[in-house]
Amino acid sequence: MERIYTSEVASRVGQRVRLAGWLHALRRLGGINFLVLRDARGTVQVVVDTPEALTILEGLLPETVLSVEGDVVAEPQAPGGVEIHAPQFEVLSPVRDALPFPLNKPEMKATLPTFLDHATVGLRHPQRRAHIRLQAGVMAGFRATLTNLGFTEIQTPKLVEAATEGGANVFGVKYFDRQAYLAQSPQFYKQIMVGVFERVFEVGPVFRAEPHDTVRHINEYVSLDVELGFIRDHRDVMAVLTQVVRGILARLQESYAPELALLNAKMPVAPDQFPSIYFPDAQELILQKWGEDCRGEPDLAPQHERWLGEWARQEYGSDFLFVTGYPMGKRPFYTHPNPADPAFSNSFDLLFRGTELVTGGQRLHLYQDYLDSAARRGYTDLRPFETYFETFKYGMPPHGGFAIGLERFIMQLLGLDNIRLATLFPRDLTRLAP
Amino acid sequence: MERIYTSEVASRVGQRVRLAGWLHALRRLGGINFLVLRDARGTVQVVVDTPEALTILEGLLPETVLSVEGDVVAEPQAPGGVEIHAPQFEVLSPVRDALPFPLNKPEMKATLPTFLDHATVGLRHPQRRAHIRLQAGVMAGFRATLTNLGFTEIQTPKLVEAATEGGANVFGVKYFDRQAYLAQSPQFYKQIMVGVFERVFEVGPVFRAEPHDTVRHINEYVSLDVELGFIRDHRDVMAVLTQVVRGILARLQESYAPELALLNAKMPVAPDQFPSIYFPDAQELILQKWGEDCRGEPDLAPQHERWLGEWARQEYGSDFLFVTGYPMGKRPFYTHPNPADPAFSNSFDLLFRGTELVTGGQRLHLYQDYLDSAARRGYTDLRPFETYFETFKYGMPPHGGFAIGLERFIMQLLGLDNIRLATLFPRDLTRLAP
């Protein structure tokens, strides 16, 4: 008999079906034994109503892999309105060890370190599984939106010869008899590929050797990168980002409704056009509305971002807010200045519920501008940049882009208090396994 | 005026349009000047028929970025049947340096090392660009097929604590004050995730520190990985792989026809079911048909694979052939034996036109089997495996999977003589940049 998923059971009332999955729970209620079977799609309740079945189940531990044949019966009391009767079990993979923590409670009780130590089984918990499954939805929505907008996917190398974006926070690799580094971002590669495809995106790992131990930092994460050419300025990049965010949210609502429901996710309000405020105006607003004078500061503090997030919500009903025109000094050397006000940049951050989610902007596109900018930053040795800068010698259109951290997106969407809960197998100062 | 792509020009005869792109070529034919403009979608011919336009173009070098407004005129003599008249040009990004090699010849003339040194501009050549664009098509077809089959995408860490698949060919990373390694494959992680999602796939980089200098090896490549649970045996894995290969080819034919045409790609014959031959039978066939006795050898030589590829083509009209049941000794320690003949494995290679393209098979799924297999291989220190093996303590269904090398697929599909031509920015013994 063809195996079906637990999610298909409700449409098979009156039929005998075959299921397979994990022994999620065994319960005894009012003298009746119930087995809850879990598979990739959900769970179903099995009434263990024959002595033969009971004998087979005796002593079985949670997570035993089973095949179950049984009759689908409508039962309003049962979760999902159906249950399986007259089951015949087959043990596919026995379990002899007790789990490090229960997987069948609605909430995961293990502490974070314990959970992470045993994530290889802990991720089977329906809530934790849903976090990771939503990652797949974010990636799918990201790619689909960009493919529809004429973008080409690329996969750029992660082993690089030189640390081109700040030398300190980079991991070194012994590459045969030479020194290599792990790419901190695909920044130069995606810019280079604008010269080839005009519009490109990449989904891939990035590596940051920042010795941070915070709830918002991990040392390897998945970056959703975009770069596009023939733009007017950063506003064209913001328009694409807006479509990408809306496309991701639409994909989640379309195809990941069970996960969102399980997690009680509060979907954000993402209007057609996200509101936007110019950096100096944001500082002025903070002074007027909250009495804090941060004018002249080169960046916004987290509290400032939270205030601005509140304001966007009240004023525009939007969970998203662009802050544009950050001062040049706080932006990377490839950032394009605002031609009308060159101390400020054609860049932006996208705040999501008052926390920075995305950074992006227009880039320099002329070779001489790269040389000048590098000189201004005091980069004396330009050899590491040579092969990248070559692109700009040979005609690059005005371009820009942005990057979204996959795990950050999930963390902020679900309101998780630690990014490690939104990460498959996190890497941090102390953790390299599993 | 809204910019359109060169590919849209043919549908705009009689209209004035705006284009943007790169100065691909300037030609003088019979006293008339032609400019060929290239953008992400193709090229179009512009007749430079006004003195003002000619003045602007004077001295412009190839790859100058231009915006062009002009009238679309049907012209049967022109490539594509249309050309642009009465153009007005605007230079967006000037070029002052001569290219390292021409990008506007039908075939790239540069030697491979020269090309690779300047790949950041060399990839703009239409043929080279098409190789990389087909990569995007392969990834899209891979993901779409698997998503339709109920697979969930994952992104697993590339920084790992231990070299679990052969210690020699692994790159070491200085990870704060510890030693880490770059993952040679997502093998264990994708198996672990079968316990969570049952069916998973990943597209991501893998790192091989093999000191090979061949036309078929690079040290970082993109691996298309699949793993699925609740299988009978390796034949269920082969069925999924067959659908994946056919899904990829269908996607290329649907959405990448211009690239396939430009490269004169000969699309392979991929029947509904790929033929299959058992390893010992393949050796017998080689003896009968080609007189070479390789019976008892643990593996097939490249010539054997070529013969078998010819045979599959003649006998079954298929460019693809499965060879199943490789001897256990030549397969990784997680390989599942053939229960009926335990010296042989429930594994397979997929030959594509007589060359191995994919390796896969059923894996061990019981904890004790892992311990036994590791012991048989003489692994004395199992600590590096501990966090991975934990999964198998807690109920793993029978499962298996495979991995396809993205660059290999493109190389074999297009009949390229060096994998570096199918790789965006190759990493090899001598090359770490660009």
C-alpha cells in the first residue's frame, strides 16, 4: 500500500491507509492507549485498540520509526477531527536510548545550550522544525520575486585571496602552501557580475570572524544578496527590496501557513511602498518627538531605531521603514555619495519593527572613484583590490544592491529572543558542532 | 523614456525606444558606421547616421556604457531583422583602457590562463556568460523538481569541527583560538535533516583540498545535494534522481533556449526511466563486448565508463546510464550494503555520456551499524562523529541520497574540455583570484 502523509488523512475517512513516521507520544486516556505518529507534515492520533498492537508497542521509546496501517475514522474529539483505528504496526528503526529532552511537549523545555548540543534531534520538535522550514520559504520567495524581475542567480567563491572588507574580522584558511580567507560577503563578486548579467542575486554562506557574543550575532550565516545595474540611484534599489520583502511575505502566507499558525506568527504590515526618512530628518524627528538630540552623530542607536519603528507604525501603519542618506564615514568605501550633499551617502537601512534588517545602497561605478575612495580611507596597498577593480576600468553602469540575513529575517519575523533559534546549526565563539 | 532590453526591440518596429548597455563593437561597412550595443539579453545594431552621433562615438573604446535613444526600423539584412536609426547617445561610464582581449569575437580567443586572470571582464563574452547563465537554469530546475516532490531546502554550516570524510583532503581554518575545517560535503547534515523534514535538498559550496591539477577538478564547487527518507532502497533514490535530471533539462529547454542555441548545445536523450546495469554485470559485459577482463576490480576505469555509455546509447537510446551495486570497499563508510550480497552496496553512479556525473545510494540508518562500519574501517577515535551519530540513536528511517556537481553538469552538457570554463571564478592549486 502506498504510504500517505498525516496531512492527507482527513481526506481519507473510511479508507484503510498506510502511514510512516516517528513515535511522537504514547498516551493512556480513560483506559485507552493512543499513539501520536509524527511525520514531515504533522501528527495523527492512532487508537491502539487491539492486543496485538499493544504488544508491539510495549516498551517502545519516543522517536521509534514506525509504519502504521489502519482505518481512518472521523472523530470530532481527536486533534484534526480524525484518528486511526485497528492499526497494524511495523517497527522500522528501534530506539534504545532516552531522549536528551522531550520532543512531544508543545513548547521546547530544554535550555538553549542543551538544545544546541543536541540539535540533531532537537530540530525534530515541531516548533523548531517550523523555524527552519520558514527559512526555505524565505529563500523561495526571495528567488521567485527576483527571477520574475529578470535577475540571474550566481554562486560566487567563498575562498578568497585577500580580505577586502576590513582585515580584522576574517577567518584565515590554509590553502595548500598559501594563505586564503573566507569571504565576508559576495560584495565585489556581485558587483562584477552586474557587468555580465546586469541584475544578479545569490543565496549563500558568509563568514564573519567578529568575536561578538550576543543574541544577534553568529559567525556564519546565510546572506541573501542582490545587485542591479542601470539604476538612477539608491531609490531604484529600495523599490526592488520592497518587492522582495513583499514577495517573501506573500510566499510565506501562501505556502507556509501551517508553520506560521503553529508559531502564532504575527505577519507584518508591508504596504506597497515602504515609508522613508532621510537620516538628518530622522535625527531631527527624534529631537522633536522624544527630546533626544543625536544630530551630528554618524549613526542611529538601537533606541533611535525603535522610536523610528514606532513612528512608522503610527504614522504610516507600516512595520517597515527606510532610513536613507547615512553619513559617508560610517559606510563602506564602495558607497556612492549623495551628489547633492556629498557628506551623506546614497545608502539606506531598512528597519523592520524598529530593528535594522537590511543594509544597501548605490555603489561607486567609476574606476577613478574607487582609487580616490580607497586613498581617502588610507588604504595604502591596493594590490588585494586589483583584480576586483579591473571590472570598473571596463565600463560599469550605475548600480547598487543590498543583503538580507536569512536568520535575522526569521528572528525578527517570529520575535525570537536569540538568533540561534533561527539558525540551523549555529556557529559562534564557543560552538562549532553539531 | 523607460529603458527596454535589446530582446524587446523586434516587437517595437516604428517606435522610438531607449536602450542601455555596453559598446560591444563599432564597425564601418560600405561607408556606414554601425554600433553594436550589448545588454544582459543580447545585442542590437545601431546605424550611426547623424554627424552629432558620430562625434560622440569618436574615440570611444569597447565596453563603454551607453544609453541610446533611437527609432526601431525593420531591416532584413540586420542581425535579428531590426536596427536602430537616428540614435542619440549618452555615455554613462567611459572606458580609457584597452581590453585585455576582445569580447566581441564570436569565439573567445584568449588562452585559458589569460581568460581566467581577467575573468571579471572576460565573463561578459556572450559564450562565457551563457555557460554561467545555464548554471542558474540547472539550479532552478533542480529546486523546482524537488519542491514539487515535497522536499525542503536547507542551508547547512560550512565551518565544521572535525574532518569526518577523510582527513587528508580538508582545508583547515583558524577559528578564534581553535581549529576548524571547511565542509567537504553536507553529507551528515543532510542525513540528520531527514529526521526533521524526511526529504531535503541543498545548493551550496563544498571544499576539497585535493592537490589535483586536472581538467576535471576544482577545489571549491557548487554541490546539488539531495537526501530522502522512507525509501525501500537505492532504487527509490534513483527514481528521484531521474526526475531531477529530466526536470533540469526541461527547465533549460523552456527558459534557456537562447543560451543553448548560442552554444550549439546538443541536448541529451533522457528517457522516462534511465537504463541500469549491476556492477558485476557491467564488468561481464565489458569482457564479452570489448574483451577486457576487469572482473573483480573494485571500480570502473574511465574507459570502461565510456564503453558503457556507448552501450546505453546504442541499446537504450539513452545518454544516461545507472551503474548499481559498487563493491562496499570503494564506497564511504555510511554506505548501505546490499542485504542479499553484502560485499556489494546499495549504491549507484549515474553516467552521463559515458562519464560519471552523480554518485549516490542508500545509507546506513541504524546507530549500531555506524559503530560497526566505523570499526571495520579502523576508525579508532569516534569522537569527531559523536554529535552526528546521535541522530541515529533516535530513530532514523531507511534513507539515501545523491549529489550532483553543478560545474560538472555544465561541463558535460556542453562538452567543455575544462571544468574551469563551467566555473564562475575557479579555485585550484594555483588560483585564488579573482
